[in-house]
Amino acid sequence: MTALPKRWLAAGGIAVLAGIVGIALLLQTGAEPACAAPPTGGGVHKGKATFYDMGGGTGNCSFPSVPANDLFVALGADQYGNAAACGSYLDVTGPKGKVRVKVVDSCPPCTPGHIDLSRTAFGKIADHVTGIIPVTYRAVVNPPVPGPLSIRFEGGSTRYWMAFNVDNHGNPLRTVAVRTGGSGTWVTAARQKHNVWVVDGGAGSGPFQVRMTDVYGRKATATGVRLAPDTTQRLSARFGGAAAGPVAAAPSSAAASARATAKPSPSVSASTAALITPPVESATVASSSAPAPAPLTLAGDVSRC
């Protein structure tokens, strides 16, 4: 049996017991709630935060590694949204200040409004001995990211079936599509709960174009992507354009948020660090400066509900 993540180490046995009960209830009542969506847009959420240690894994979002600064968060079901929240960022404010964290994991025992921070992130806004703290948090719209977009094909990917993970997109992704060359048919990938995009019938042997659209309508298209399983390809492509709708602007990135909710799903992902290769030969960004409807609107599987 897989060991549970070391969550809420300072919170005591009651919190651990509550987590176990939460998992049992989850197994009885099913996986995702009827309405599951990542935090987006422009609201402040109130809730509580605990902390945990990843224990050598990288989280349900299947990124090759946790952020270098160790600042990350796990969300419950309503906010994890079947991996729709993966790769987005939250600004979390606690008793001692504010910290920015990346969504890399899901939290099985977390109820709505409860987020689970990394030990390092928690320590920046509270004393670890407190265990559970009141917080407010909001999604960060168009956050700065550590580098250009990257893509990593899972082992076993072929021209007939492929699965891949996308990172450094900042905002939650809504859709991803793939095609071979510059004139083939776009094939829409299906996002899995562990944040891997799957093309069941494959899309040929490449090189590919990969077109990504975030929840605010911004687009990026990377070209020259190779079918190279278990290898992280850093693309010279980034998202362009502004988020649709009015968002309160902060000095470098507009912070905002949507709704607070949470669910379970194991936080165990043991993908090994992938080989980092030089940038692919070419990559372009197709920026979509969507007009600014008010209020900020979302679409597809991550719409408000």
C-alpha cells in the first residue's frame, strides 16, 4: 500500500485522522464533485492552510520536479479540477505575510477552502508549530514564470499514441492540440487527472506544432517539437497577449482569483528528473489579444460553475 504524504506534520493526530476519514469518504462518494474548477479571475478566497512534505515525489501534476524555490501548494478537488489548476499560481496571505506558490499537487483530505502548502511556503507566512492557520488567497493572472514553455513526452509515446506534460504556462490551460508539420489536421489532446495530455490515435512522428490556449484566451504555438519520450524540451515559445477582461493590475503581474474549494487525490508522483535538452530549432508564439469583455470570462472545462 502506498504511504500517505506527510501532510500536516505539526497539526497532530486529529488532523491525520481527519485526513484518513476524508479519504474513506472520497472512496465511498466518488472522485470529483459536480462542479470543479481552478481558482481564476479576480476574487479573494478565505480559508485555512496546513503544510506537508512531498517525500521525494513531485505531485499529481506530473511535473518533472517541484519548483526550485520549494514554494508550492496542493489543492482539494473543487480547485484541483481534474488537473485544470496544475501549473497556475496563488498568492497566499497568512499571519506573517504573503507567499506565491505554484499548484503542483492535489490534496485528498482537503475540504473546500483548505489548501496544503509546502513546508517552506508555510514557514514564510506562519510558524510551523501552529499547524493550521487562517489565510486568504487569490489566483495570479499572467504570472512571471521561470522560463519558456516546456513539454515532456511520457515514456511509451509513439506516433500512434502519445502523452505529454506542459509546463511554464502560468495561467491554467484550457486546451492543447497537436499536428504534424504546418498543414496537418489539429488533434485535440485530452487532459488526464495527473495533468498529462493524451492523443489516443497519435499525431504522426513529428516534428509537431503544439497549440496551447489558456483559460483567458491567450494562445501560444510551438513548432519543431520532437517526439522524444522522457526528455524535457524547452521551447522558445511563451504565451502572448493580455488576459481577457478587467483584472486589477499589480506591479509585475495581475493577481486575481476565483473560488475556493478542495478535494482529494493522492499526492504521489515519482517521475524522475528528465534530461534537459537545448531549445528546439524553432518555436513561435501566436498571441491572441482577446478583447476585454467584462467581467473576465472563462470557457470550456474550466468555466465557472
